[in-house]
Amino acid sequence: MTAVIMKSNYREIGKMLDFAREYRFDLVKLYYIHGTRAAGENIFLEEDPAAMEYLCEMMPFFKKKAADYGLVLDSRLPVPGIKKYRKNGKKQLLCHRPWQSISIDYWGNVWPDVFCWDDGWKSERMPGAGNVFKSSIGQIWNGKGMQEYRRRIVQRECRGICNPECLSGLIPEKTRKLNV
């Protein structure tokens, strides 16, 4: 059984476990709601303090309850709060995508990554790095648009260029950093 956790149901996780036991599920997966379109529902992106406190307090109880019921509880709920991108006391890049990949949409617009052109927040963001119908990929890759993305990532000026889910830590580091 898979449940997407949001404002309207985060207090129902215990009942979800009861349901899973009653109907003989083996596994319960808890995922966080994605995107910014569900106004007020994304307690992780909007960092709802009451919801975060409740989940932090209750998660050990839910894990024990699942184990007592013989259920595997696979929680993909993110650690509350904005993650600090540090390792060994040093600041790390929030994202490596502008140096490793590009995404091209149907209309030929180029972005550092698919997460960088999420429709739910595009009115807040800077324009794409270029268009393959107007310039070569090499020109775009080395052009002003991609260089501006890279500069702003290094300077930590991420508002308007980064998906809010990346900034909040909801998009895992392994997704923001390709292993090439």
C-alpha cells in the first residue's frame, strides 16, 4: 500500500497502518506530496511546524506499530527543515546538474535539468538557457544562459532558478548530483 502524505492526511498514518493490517498488506510506503500546485497541502515544502512536530514525535510510534503488525514501513518522508548542504564543515554545491546535463522540452527550450522547468513555479524562474531551434547545443552549453545558472548556483543565489523542492531538500542529493 502506498500513501502520499500531505496536510489533509498526515494525522491518519496510524489509521493507514490499521487498514493495511486489516486487509493483509505486507508493505506500507509513505511518500511526500510533490509539487507546488496543491495549495496548502505540501507540509514539507511549506514547512508546516505543527505537522513537522507531529511527524517527528509520532514516527517512532508508527514504526513500532508497523513492526508489531508484521508490516514493513517504508517511509520516504524527508527530514523536517531545510537541509544544510555541508560536508565536513564545508559548503557543498546545492546542485551539480548545470555542469553535468541538460534537458530539452518539446519546444526546444534547454534547462540544466528536468526539475529546473517544473510548470508549477515557472512564473518565478529565469528563462531557459537557450533553444535548440535557434542555437546549437554546444553554443547553449557554453553560452550566457548556462553560465548564469552555474554562477547563481555557486553564489547560492538560487531563488528563481531552482525548483523549491530542491531548495527545501525534498529532492535527494543523489538526484541533484549525477554519478558519471
